[in-house]
Amino acid sequence: MASEDEEFTMLFQDFYPSLCRFLECLLGGRAPLAQDLAQESFLQLHRTAWGTLPVGEARFWLYRVARNMAINEFRKSNTRYRLFDRVVEVMRPRARNPEQEYEVQERNAMVLEMLQTLPEDQRAALLLREQEQLSYREIGQVLNISESKVKIDIFRARASLRERLSKLSGISRVARIGN
Amino acid sequence: MNCSFTEKISSLIDGELSATQAREVERHLLTCSDCEQLRADFLNLRSQITSFETSLQPEVQNRALKKILAGPRRAPARGLQWNFGTQALGFAMLLIVAAIIGFVVYQKSNNQRGQKDVAVVVQTPSPVPAATIEHGKQPNAKESPEPQTSPNKNNEDKSPRQAPNKRPIVREPKPGEQFATIPEPTIPGPVRSADAETMTAMHFETSERLLLAFKNVRLDEPTAAEEVGYERKRAKQLVYQNMLLKREADAAGDVQISSLLENLEPILIDIANLPDRPDENTVRAIRERVERKNIVGLLRVNSMALARALD
């Protein structure tokens, strides 16, 4: 039992932050909610599937469950969560100096805004690829889709983000010339 | 852009093409500037997406782990926060929220006045400022109920990267330290020539692609021997380059880069020495080592950091 807990602790320490990041990007920010969902996913793993799943599979299981939870959240229209999240975000203790904090926040906001323009399935596939470095086959396992769909989704996501960025940079260029 | 290679470029940067296809696309890239631009743009997107930092705090992580390990519970932890259901509670919560916002705004306006004099704002209960967190000393491990229970949870524990960082940005964010402050990529004291840094960045990028492609080689397919042969050849070329760059990094005193190159070297050598038809166990052992040491992630972060520094 103890060794099972040890193994679980290792898995948790290794993947909880990545799962939070994945969910945060998937949900368009809302860090506290992302952390809750990540915790809930691990809780479910610990309660139900831990010990029955091969360790190598646990990671994919977690991402699959977490993503389903995120989809449920999309379906709820829950302004109260957003309001609460906003307050928690404001109250969050900062470890950086204000300039660094500002820069990180700006960068994060830009990434989130960019990702929100994608359909959810493309966003999930792209995040699993870029942030979690899963292979197409592994992503297919997590999202329950074929490898070729993963490939197409990722390509489309990239192409669409690229187009969006090039439009934005075009606008800013025009604005600069105008000034 | 109507080039027929566009989709393959996406797969190329993911290391998902077979050796033959990868060669074909790489050859095409030499002649098609549009596709080369597309590849650069895709890599730039990757860099932006991976730069996202979660705002997770170590205490939150430790609390979550404690809750989960405390045993099975009827109500999920999240439910405890929000399943109150009654309107009265909702209203009360709104009032509290409004009060908090008022307090925060008041405090902020007060703080802004004195901010210039404050060198560092540390409100976190974390005992170590995030910028000083070292591998193997994750703050979250401190409060963990069983900190000693993860002897190999962090591959970096064994890694020579524990040496003081000269280039702080180049670390792969590992669990528990995503929130560590990453200092600005100031140009480090010991000077390495821009050429060497460019070479190193390119070397990291090529090695990353090689390892990704190697990860995706399927031994049960008929083209496996050809693919292994191709990866082996590429690995041979990279081994020499790796040795030279390591020597250069050592001479420049760049411990960070040097230790990454040191970790990469045996893996490249192993791939370069693979037989024509390697058995599955050998390939799996190499893949596991790459995974365990998180080499691909480190290569990616380092090549991006170097490229950013060069910009």
C-alpha cells in the first residue's frame, strides 16, 4: 500500500502541474478551476483506477478524464466561477517583481487569447502536442480519435493560428505606418 | 500558400514522418522559401505556446496531494467549494467577493505609491524566492507528506544540471517549478561566441528532431531497417558535433549547456551504434532513457532560449 502511495505521489508530482497547465489553456485561463479539475482527476484516478491501470497508461487516463471535465465546464454557463476565479487571481501571492509578473501575465493572456480562437478538439490536440509532447498516437489515445485526425487537427490549428498572427502583425504594421 | 508540402511540415516538426518522408521534406525546404517560412512560423507558435506559465502555487499542489492521499471521500474536493446550492449562500458569497475586491483595490492603490522603493515583493509563504529554486529542491516537496518517497521522481536529481545555472532560462519547467520565476534572459557573464550559440541551437533542434523521429520508429513495419539506418547516420554526424560543442561549452564555462550535451552524447552514441535490425528491447531502452531524462524537452527549451538570446 505504501509503495502504491509512493508511486502515486511520484506520478502526482510529475504530472499535476502539467495537467493544471493543460486545463488552464483549455479553459482559457481560470487557473483555480483548472487546479480543481486537475485535483479531481487525480482523485478519481486514486479512488477508482489506480492499481488497475498500467502506470504508463495512467497519464493518458488523467488527460482524458481531465479533458472531459473541462468539456462539462464549457457546457455550464457559470459566471460565478469566473468572478471567483478573477478574485482569486487578484489575491494570488506574487513571487516575482511587478514588471516580471506583468510580462508573464501579458504573455499568458496572449497565448490564451490565441488558443481560444480554435475549436476545442484542435486546441486539445495542439496543447497535448506542444506542451505535453505526446506523439500523435498518444494524443489519439487521449482524445479517442484516430492518428490521422490528430495530424489534421494539429495542422489546421497551426495554420489557423499562423494566419491569425499574420493578420494581427499586418494590422499593427498598418497602424505603425499610419502613425 | 498552395504548396503540397504544407501539411507534412507540421508533421516534420513533430517528428512524425518516416525517415524517407522527412528527407524528402527537408530537401524541399531547401528550395521552397514559403515552406521554410511556414516551418519557422510553426516553430515560433510552438515557442509561444510552451512559454505559457501556470499560476500553480506549491502549497496548492501539496494540499491537493494530501487531500487525495487522505483516502476515499464521498464528495469530491471541488464540490465542497461550490455545491452549496442555496441562493442565500450565493448572495453571501457575492457580498464577500465585493468586499474582497474593495479591499484589494484599496490595497493596490496604497501599494502603488510605495512600490518603487520595494525591491522584491514576496508575499508567498514559500520560504524560498522562486528564482532561487533548484532542481531536486522543489518547494512543494518540502511540505509533502512523504518527501523521501520520490527518490527518482525527478530525473534531474541525478543530472549534473544541479550545478549553478549560468543561463537560468534554459531549464525545462518541471513539475512544481512552472511557477518559478524565470529571470530575464540577460546575456550571461561568460561570453560564448554568437556562432557557437547558433551552432548549439541548431544542434539542439536537429537532435530534438532525431529523437522525436526515433521515438516514432515502428519496428514492426517493413521500412523499419531503412528508418533505423537513417537515424543512425544522423546520430553519427551529431555525435562529433556534440563533442565539439561540449568542448566549446566547457571552455566557455557554460555548465548548463555542457551538462545537457553530456547527457545527450551517450544517447546519440547508442543510436549511432544500433545494428541494422535492432531488437525491440534495445530500442525501448534508449527511448526510455530519453524519456526519463526528459532530453527532448530540455533540447527544445534550450534551443529556444538560445535562439531568443541570439535575437
